[in-house]
Amino acid sequence: MSTRRPGPAVAGPRGGPMGGFGGPPAKSKDFKGSLKRLLTELRSERSILIGVVALITTSVTIGAFGPKLLGRATNYIFYGYLGHKLPAGISKADAVAQLNRTGQTRLAAMLNESGVVPGQGVDFHAIAKIIAVVTALYLFSSLFSWIQGYLMAGVTNRTLYRLRRNAEEKIGRLPLSYFDTQSRGDLLSRVTNDIDNIGNSLQQGLAQILNSILTVLSVLAMMLWISPVLALVALIAIPASMFASIFIAKKSQKQFIAQWDWTGKLNGHVEEMHTGHSLVKVFGRRQQAIKDFEKLNDELFASSFKAQFISGVIQPVTQLVSNLIYVAIAVLGGYRVATGSMSLGDVQAFIQYSRQFGMPLAQIAGLMNVVQSGVASAERLFELLDAKEEDADPVAPKEIGRAVGKIEFKDVAFRYKQDQPLLEKFNLSVTPGQTVAIVGPTGAGKTTLVNLMMRFYDIWEGAILLDGVDIRDYKRDDLRRQFGMVLQDTWLFSGTMRENIGYGSSTPTDEKVEEAAQAANIDHFMRSLPAGYDSLLTDDNSTVSNGERQLLTIARAFMADPAILILDEATSSVDTRTEVLVQQAMAKLRTGRTSFVIAHRLSTIRDADVILVMDKGGLVEQGSHDALMAAKGFYYDLYASQFEASINE
């Protein structure tokens, strides 16, 4: 009895390189939730972050005393100047009384509250001591700030390392259906550009915002100490700046979401156009590709401009508020000095504090666009990390060394979409060592059959057995190690020939690599190269022909020594002479192995033990070439369409 298992949720096919693209998100996503989740990624750095906070706090606190001490030095200079102007020998009380008699009451009040000593000039020794103390404070403050910057750089880069590792591991756990519905350029953008942008936000935003907040608090404490009245005036800047920042930030956040969304789409278009640039030119679609690029580039420009402009308005608005508060403090402070309510040094210190008070508020506002951009990138990365994964491997998987190679399909049903069945009640039995050819028109389900055997997709109903065991009872990695593949589209990576062949084995040796090359009929070609097996392959593999690339992939399959072999029209893109070499190499490779050959040219599979004829997801015929030709059914019609002249003869 078959057991129904949930099938993959696979969307419809994506548009081609010239296809349309969806618009940007209509509204902002969950900013608070994404920011909170991003901060949870820092949990493993908690102890270092506590140290960073302590260093920032110490640095800010030490630096906060500087203006107050410099205000005292200003008082020494100012009082010394006034004392030098007054005649020696009289008391300060006499000088105040004399000023009152002449009607200079405000000057008299200021003198009365000051520390002026008539006849005594500037105390430069006291000023020098203050300057030395202030210099030491600023040096220590800078040192602590440098140390916290060094630690924060480590926190950021370790976090990015973990995010990249998580993204890479996640990609390995995603089903093939996910990649069928995603642009490769957009996926690459998520794991490269977006992660880099998150790092930029953490490095620039997190420590700087914390520093700015602590600066605001410490400066506020000093201002309250100097003058609670002036401090209340300065406090008006906080709600005004926060209101402006929050209002503008809400407007800009959706533009940052759109900016990174269009960035991914543009990357996807560029990647597709670069990969298929020759076809784009052949079909005369270069101008259309440029138009599509310009359209995407215009959308990216528009969203980026809006995001940067709107968020950039925050800083000038908060700066305006800060400047207005500064003017109010300067006027009120001057009045209080004139009336003797405050000393000149305290007013000078307070004005410095007011500038320091407004500066971090402006910095926080200016960093909002960095934070918003980083959170927008984090949302895109989290979408990837939250994508539905393949079903988990069994808790107690069956052990498998090297498979015998017996494959059975029992009442297998599969579909990409719920309402579009592809395979229904499919049954097949393949004995070990058999060569099974799979033929049929495009869309018949040939490649799907192979993907189901390797669990790139999971079946909906029924069971697929390998050596009598349901393949869902094996770990995926153990199952897939039983298969070797030689595909029509060859894949070689940048590296040496030796490394590309050795990729098929976990323990490659030079001797094994050369034996595999000899078996694949490529050894002579390798030795004819200047660097032999150590010759480098370029990114576009232009150093070798199509046939040579195919022979390299066959050599790689020899290195893997699989129990089951899958050949997907491996000779379709090579010349006639090379095809003979490829066919010979594949014949050696098939020896002693269960083989599945997906064929479009029927002349290449006449000697197969069993030919499976598929149409519309079902098995319509099965048998040897001669038996199927004699039956004059679907296979006969396929064969006749390719070799009508020879059949007539």
C-alpha cells in the first residue's frame, strides 16, 4: 500500500532573459522584527559586546569632562584679565560698591559672583595644569575608542562569517524546486551584496549609534550639572529630532526595500545576459537586452535616489533643530553671564555641550539610512534562510556501502503542481547491470525520472526502491553517492585539469586521475598540453573544446566509480569524430553498472538492454529496440521521424 507524502511546492517556470519582472514591494516589511532578529545574530558575541559597551561608556564619560574643565580655564583667563584691570589693594567688595555707585549694576553683579581678585592677573600655572589634565582625558578617551573599534570590527566580521556559512549551508539544504523558481543573480546578490551591506550597517551603525546615545546621556548630565534651566532648553531638541527622524524614516524604509529588490533583479539580468551573450547576439536581441537593462537600471536608480534623498533629509532637519537650540542657548547664556547668574566659563562649556548634544542626534539621524538599508538586506537574507528545506533525513537511516544497482518504481506518482499530474501509477523494475534507455518527446518526464531517483524531488505517492530499500530510508548524501552523472551541459570549475577530474573522488591520487583519463580517452590530449594535467581551465572553459570537456566529465565519473550511471545525451554537442571517443568511453563506464541513458538521438541507444518509451509522464512502451520496432507503436513513430529513409530501405 502506497503512502502519500507531501510533494514539493513548485511554482511555474520563470520567464526567460527577456521576461518581465515584478514591481518593488508596495510597502515596508517588518522593520522591527528583522532588526531584532539581526541583533540576535550577535548573541554569541555577547561578552565582547559587553566589553565594547564598557569601553564606549568609559570613553564617552571621560571625554564629557573636557568642556567643563576648559570652562574653568576660561574663567581663570577672564577673571585674571578683570583683576589685572582693577587697582591693587582694594577688596572685591569695594570694587562692586564702586560699580553700583556709578550705575553699572549688571557688571557689579557679575563681579560679585566671580572669583576676581583686584590687582591679580592670569594664573597661567593653574591653566597649564588644566590643559594637561584635559589632554590626558582626551588621549585616554581616544585610546578606549580605538580599542572598541578594533573589537567591533572583529564582532562584525565574525557575524558576517556565520551569516555566509549559514547561507551556504542553507543552499545545500534547499530543494531543486527552489532554484527552479529563483533568479541566480538575485540569489547571488542575497549571499554577497546583501551580506556585505549588513556588515556595513553593523560596523558603521551599531557602535556609532551606541556611542551617540551614550554621548547624549553624558552631555545631558553635564548640562544639568551646569544649568538646569539651559538644559531644559536643550532638551527640546530630543523630541523634535526624534519626531522628524521617525517620520522621515518610515517614508524611506520602503524605498530601501525596493532598492535591494531591484539590485537583485538587475544582477539576475546581468548574469543571464553575460552567460548567454553569444545567443543574445545571434538572435538579434542585444538591443532588447539593453532596453531591459535600462528599465531595471532606471527602477534601481529611482528607488535608490528616493531612499538616499528621503533618508538624507533627516540630518539637515535635525541639524536645523540643533542650530535653533544653539542660538537660544547662546542668547540666554549671555544674559545669565551679564546678570551674574553664570560664569563665562560655564556658558562656554554649556555651549560646547550643546553642540556635542546636537551632534550625536544628527549622527543618529544620519545613520538611520545605513541601518534601514542594512535591515532591508537582512530581510532578504532571512527570506533565503527561512525558505522551505528538503524533508529531513531519517532519524535512523539505512546503511549503504556500494549499491548492487537494482532499481524499482512502485506505483509512483509525482507532479510539480497540485493540479498538473506528471507521473501516475508509474512502475518499473531494473536489474543490476542493465543499460536502460529513456526516450520520449520533450516534457515526457525523462529527466524527472532521474531527479526522483536521486531525491532532487520527492515523490507524492508510491515508492522508489534501491536494492529493495525505499530511497527515503537512506540519507540523501549516501543515496546520491551511488550515482554518477554525465550531462549534456558540462560543468568544469576554474582550476587544473587534474583537479577537475579528481573532483569525482574524495581521495584522488595522481595515479587514479591518470587511469580515469586513460579510460575516458583523454589522456593523450592532456599530455599534449604544455603543463599536462596541471594545465589551467579558465572561467569560460575556452581552453578546451566541447568534446574535450565532455571527456573530462566522463573521466570525473570514472573517478567517482558509481554503482549507477546516468547519461543525459552526453554526445549531442560534439563532432562525429569526438562522438566515437565519447561513445567508447561511455561504453567502458557502463560496464558492470546499472545505467540510465536519456537519449534524443535514437541511434545511440539501439544496443540498450531495455528502452523505456515515455509520453506525458507515463510509460507507454518498454522493450528492446527490435521488439519495439516490430510492434510499430510510439517508439516506431519516433524512430521513423529521425530515420525515415533507412526505414523505407
